[in-house]
Amino acid sequence: MKFGVVVFPGSNCDHDAFYAISNILKKPVEFIWHQSQDLANCDAIILPGGFAYGDYLRTGAIARFSPVMKSVSKFANSGGMVLGVCNGFQILLEAGLLPGAMMRNSGLRFICRHVHIRVEQTDTPFTNAASNGQILKIPIAHSDGNYTCDEATLAELERNRQVIFRYTTPDGTDDAAGNPNGSIANIAGICNRERNVAGLMPHPERAVESALDSADGLVIFRSMVEALVGAAKATA
Amino acid sequence: MATAPTEIKVTPEIAAEHGLTAQEYARVKQILGREPNITELGIFSVMWSEHCSYKSSKVHLKRLPTRGKLVVQGPGENAGVVDIGDGLVAAFKIESHNHPSYVEPFQGATTGVGGILRDIFTMGARPVAVLDSLRFGPITAGKGVSEEEAAKNRRILDGVIRGVAHYGNCFGVPTVGGEVAFEPCYSQNPLVNALALGIARKEDIFFAKARGTGNPVIYVGAKTGRDGIHGASLLASAEFTEESQQKRPNVQVGDPFMEKLLLEACLEAMQTGSVVAIQDMGAAGLTCSTTEMASRGGTGIEIDLAKVPQRESGMTPYEIMLSESQERMLLVAEDGREREVLDVFKKWGLDAVVVGEVTDGGLLRVRDRGKLAAEIPAHPLAEGPVYQRPIGQPPRRNETAVDWFRFSAEDTNLTENFAKLLGSPAIASKRWITEQYDTSVRTNTLAGPGASDAAVIRIKDPQTGAVKRALALATDGNGRWCELNPRVGAMHAVAEAARNVAASGARPMAATNCLNFGSPEKPAVMWQFSEAIDGLTVACNELGTPITGGNVSFYNETLGKSIYPTPVIGVLGILEDASRVLKIGFREEGNVIVLLDGSTSVAGAQHAAPLQGTQQEFSSSEYSKTIAGIVAGEPPAIDLGAEKRLQECLVSLASSQSVRSAHDVSDGGIAVTLAESCFAAVSQGATAQLGAKVNLPHDSSPAEYALFGERGARAIVSVAPSSLAAVLETARQCGVPVQQIGQVIRGGAFRIEYKGRAVIDSSVAKLHDTWAHSLERTLKAS
């Protein structure tokens, strides 16, 4: 089992994702340079947060054209596990690997704070170790996290149970009050219809130790590990 | 040397326009042995500007203590460096970007952050934290402040905050602390001081000394444009006039994305072992980096400007040498190994070009397509003039009791005034600001803004990621106190920053300073400066925090009026065990609230100061300013011995894990300290809303003095009853007087009694609402 963390020029959460996997999860991980088309036989790919290519033009708009994204798309389309965090989520949207788009936060400002998200689906490789309805405390740090899509897409996301995380209050009772950025339907994270590609705005890699105020993000990485172990057994 | 026919002939008038005095111009001619050409004049003018040469401050800065057994590098390099154990070092420095931030708040602030980050990674250290010390004019209209002025100040604040946030967030360094204060004197001259901290392995530290004749000089990073010519150097070296707003084109433009690439590329290039020296191009750009590297190395440098990557065509040597385009570096590589350096920069998509070489003979020689454009001995150019400016103590303020704060009658309920104080911009929660900063990137932040008295960052080993220790950083500087008494005010700045570090559990180890003052050409300002230096010297010696670097910002004046003298001090401390960070929030019902009061005289609290002395001291407090509009008197007297004992006590209590929370007493006094410890409870792990019931020890002092007085050397800790005896014993051993003043209670009551009477009686929720939202309400209204 091996994780790959893609490094775009301007990625700045690449080291944090690497650290979470190597030092906390204790799993093999390596960096993948944006100009490489070789995914180094990784079993799961993480697109980290940051400002890839300076986020010029639009968040993720240039990154989607980088050489590595050709391989990531191919990998995803053949069932490979891909997780996009924050800027990584934005890149997946631009690349068309996930539906919808991002707008500026409704408050028009960068926001960094712990938010609470509810796990809405547990039959994905990113949430299988969580319990349904589990509330996770994870930090956000973004200017453009206001997820949007047209009504038909939203209906389809809901019908296919692709909304996997929703913002909510700490006790999980008031989603609207827990929405930090104006995202439609309080969406914090989604997966594709095949459930092997997911993106979320909160940073699970920043919530992997109680010393950092929360270890709730670990469940997402543990889910990925379990899914990879399961897949390995199935093919063995 | 022949001058090109099209070139402007230098005259004494042109020299004067460049800010050189007649004596300075004469010295230029003496150094050259001839008249300078226009490029050379430009080079001298920026190198000898106040900002680059420190010509007015040098003689005083010499008095600062700069040595210590943990100091690896003191002032004189791009940043100070201290030993933090296990083969690791910390590089840190604070710098001002005041004038550009007034002219263009967003870009002024971004380039301020960008500049200080470059200073850190130039040393080979990866930046891990940024703090910002900000001063603005009043943001609400009131006595002497029009709505127009307040609105303008809100716009400046908004631009500065967005700028600081944008640069740090994009670069990927957490902005974890600092302070924000408001005074009318900063209305036309805000202060933007940015501090950055980086970590490196000791053997990986780099210096900016050009060595080895024939070694190639390589230009890397962004292309050179016409932006920022005379930006930092001249903007920061003259006072403001009404025309200063027209200097907007002189402000540089920052690109944090480019800087992030530059960071990664520089650190990677340094790892190849082929880099000899490196310096960033900040103020005075190519001029300053070539001159200083040659001067420090005792060598010369020769470059050809035709090779410098340029953003636009037709730039003159004068413009290229003086451009302050951002995100550029100059490095010296080992002869024959330049390819290794160039390859790394190519990988990161950055320009890197060999533009010249190190020479012997000590000359800075600039060619333009081979033709000589400037030739100046580097060392005298870098040294610059040294002035012993006249010092004149201003006449003593003639104050009497009528000018001072008059205490309220004994039976006054002070709850309403307290709420007003909590809602004032200086005391109110800064969350609206700090939430715009990425505070958690790099996953090292153990205590972000407001969580502890200092920002606390854990140290991951750069190779293994293993965590053992943590670093704490705090900045402080009370301009009002320095205006009233610059020597004592400066001592307080050091004492409070060090106390904040100790209250997070860390041992203060070193300091950096940013000295913001008015015009050095005014004897009264030089007196303030000299007094402040003396105060810093005494306090840094006493508290064991040598100054390892920083900067001086003079000419903080607009239309002839200076700001308060504002030395801002950043203190760095070390926590031997990263898991023992102290935070400010109360944790549990039933814990005992203990006041550590080093300021109490040996004879005890019964011997209060006479009323007049109390009045005089209290008139300099935040409460006096907010409630009565009075700023007068004297800052509280300072006892550095008591400060030192208190700090040792706090560090010892943290390491023995015998207290549940710690929070120093500062702006707004004990009442504010207690309230903030209640406010922070739930977010710091308390399972229920907590309040406080306190009975303040009393003497003959009025209640307002007991509640809101700002004497130093005090902190409030909360203690589980089972640890109380141990805490009292530790305090006794450290020589710090203690008093049990109350209890943490369940539910939201907040009650303080004094002389058997409730002087504050409210609820945490009510007080919290004012404190938490007032800044947001004020700023959102604009």
C-alpha cells in the first residue's frame, strides 16, 4: 500500500498530508511532482491544499492542465482512489472529476477556524471507518469554498448519495448555522458516482493529533487504509 | 570616468533631491575621488538613506546587549539565530513596513510580510510562523475623531489585514499572533511590523558573505521592473507630507506564489552544497544585496546589468540598480558548480542567471552591456555615514492632580464601565481579524491567536518529523507608556513580551526589536530613542533576552507630528516539553484562582502607594483612556527583579504541570485577565460554561485601581485543589508572593468583590457578547 501526494507549484499542505500519513498513520507515502506523469505505483492519490500555480485565473483552473493531472484522471477513471483537500478539491472540480464549482465565501473573506462536519455516507473508501452521522471537528482555511452547482446536479448528487460531508453545528442539529461559507445544501465534501474520487474543503490532515485540538480527521485516512487493505485482499 | 552624452550631469542640487546633504555629497566625492555619475549617485542615495544605513541609530544600537550563550548569530545578518537544541536553530526577526502600508495598505502589508519571510529563508531556515504587531488610528468616531477619519482608519486596517493574510496564507506559513492597538497618533501613520520565525539544522545556516574570487554571482527569482524605485528606502526615510499619497507608484507589489517557489528553490539549491552566500533583494534591491555581500565578505562584486532579467525594456542602469521589485535573491555559487544551482531554479520555473562574479579589490563594479556604469568601493558604501544627532530632553510635562484620572466614589458599580472596556477596540477579541489568517497550516500550532499569552509552535525535526520541544513567541510595545516615559515604557515592552512567553510555559531566550520613532532630526525624538535604547538594554540584560536583530523605522511623522515612540519587542522562548503548553482558559469548576503578584512589596499589600501616586500611575492605563479619555501621568513603576522571579515561577509551574491555566495581567488589569480566562474555557476543553467568583485582596486603593490597574509582574493561574500546596511552595521558592483570590465556578456568573462589596456583578455570556463581537460590529459597519 502506498500513498502519493501531488506537489504543484504553490501547494502548501503537501508536507502536512505527507506527515499525517508517514508519521501518524505510519504508512508509505511519496511526493509526486506536477510535471511527472508517473504515479509511482501509488494506490491512493492525494491532491493537497495550497494555491497551485498561484490560483491565477481561478482556483484550480491552471492546475488541471498540468501533466500529472492527465495521469490522475486516467487513474481515477480506472477506479483509483483520489482525495482532494481544499485546493485539491477545487482542482478536481476544474478537472471535471467531480461535479460543481466553487465561488468566493459568502462573507468574501478568507476564513480559518475549526468547523464541524457530519459524515453523511459511510459506503465510500473515505468514510467507511466512520459511523453514519458522526460529527467531525476539522479546520477550514480558504477564500473560495462556497460550493455550488445547478439544481439538476444537486438533485443527482442527493439521489446518488454523493454528498458525504455537510457543515453543521457541534451538536449536529443546525446545518445552516454551521455553514461557514454559504455552500449550497451545506455541502463540505462530495464523491463521484463511482465513489472512488472525493473532495472536501476542510483539512483532515490538520486534525490528526489531539495536540492540534482535534484528531477527528484521522477517520478519513483510516477509511482509505481499510479500503486499500480490503481491495488488496480481494485481488489476492 | 566618461559619462554617456545622454546622461544627466550630477549637480549638488540633484544630490540634494536624492536626499544627500552637502556633507554627504562631499564624502561621496572623496570616496570616489571624482564626481559621481547619476547611477552612482542613486546607489549612494539609497545605501545612505536612513532606512538602509541606520546612520542616526547606529551609535545608540551599539549599547544593546546582543550576546548570550544560545545566540548563534546576532545583529548584522539577515536575521538573528539562536540554538534550540538537538542540532537545531531558530532564525527570527521583526521588521517594519509602515509608510508603504499607509500609502497602499494591501500591498504595503503584503510586501512587509514577504520581506521578512525572505530574510528568514535566506538564512537557510524554513519559515514556520509569522506574527504581526499593528497600530492604527481610532476606528470609531468620538472625541477629536471625525467619522471620516475613523472610516479611513477602518479602510487602512482592512487593507493591512487582507494583505498580511493574503501573503502568509498563500505562502503557507501560519500567522499565529501579534497585537493590534489603536491611538490617535497612528491615524496618518499606521505601524505594520511583521515578525517571522524559521527552523533549520545548525550546519545548514547560510550567511550573506560573498567569498572566493571568480565565484559566479547569480540572480534568481522575479524579473526586475520599474516598480518600487526608491520604495522602502526613500519612503521610509522622510516624513510624510500631503503629497505622500502620490507616492503610491513607489510601493512595491507582492506575489506570494512567486515567493513560495523561491523558498522551495532556495532551500533545495542550498542542499546541493554549491551555494557560498545568499542575500535577498529587499530595500534598495540589487544595490543593497551586491554592496552588503561584498562588504561583509571583504571582497568586490562585478555584475553586468544586461544579464539581469527585466520585465520591461529600456530600463536604465539607475532604474535597474534601484528597483525594489519583490521576490528576488542574489546568490554566490562555487565556481564550476553554477549548473547545479541553475538546474534547481529551472525545475521550479524561476529565472536564474549568472550576472557577474566575486572579485578582489573590494569594488562594486556595475557594467551595462560591458560598458562601465558604476564603480564604487563597496565597504565605505555599505558603512555609510554615522551621526551623533543632537539629543534634547523635552520640557517636563507640568501635570498636577487635576490632569489625572479621578477615581469613582466608593459605592459605584463598575460593571458598566467594565463592559465598555471589554468592548473597546484595544481589549476586544481580535477573532474577526485573526480568522482571516491561516493559523494552522504546517500542523505545528499548539497555541494560535488568543489561546495562550504567546503563540506556541512545536518543532518538528526537519528530517524525521519527531517532536520534542516547542517555541513560544510574543510581541509587545505600549506606545502610550513610551510617550509618557520612553525608558520605563521600553522596559515594560520587554517585560511584558517575556512574561507572555513565560505564561505559555516557555523560557524566554532571545529578543528582536522594531523601533518605530519620529524624525531623528528632532532632538526630542532622539532623546526618546536614546532613552528607549537604555530601557531595552537594562531590561534585556536583566531578563536574559539578548537582542539578535530587528530594524529601526524613523520619520514616522505626518505634517510635522510624530507618532508615540513605539519600540515593539518580540521575545522568543523555548518549551522543553511540547506537551506542557499553558493556555489562558479556566478548565474546571472548583479550581482555585491564584494571583501571582511579584509587584507586591515585601511588606505586603497593606502599604499602598499614596493616592496621588496611584492616580498618576492609573492615568496611563487603558481604562483611564477608554472611560475618562485621559492619557497622562506615568507608566507603572517596573521591578525587573520581580518580573524575572515571576517568569521563573511560571516556567516552573508549567514544567511540573501543577496549574491548569495561566494568563498574565496586562491591559485592563485583573478584571480583564479573569474575564478572558472565562471566555476561553469552553474552546479550551472545559466541558461546561465556567465563571468566576473572586474576592480581591484589599488595601486603601480605590476599587478601580484594584480591578483595572496595570502594574507588571503579575499573572493569574487556576489550580486544582490537590495541587494547591505544590503551587504555593513553588511560588515561595521562586520568591513570588501569592494570594488565593477566588474560585472557578460552574455556570455563567462573573462576580468580583472588593472591600466586602460586589464591584462587578455580571454574567460571562453578557460580557462575552460585548467582548467577542464589538470589533466585528465596528468593522462590518464600514
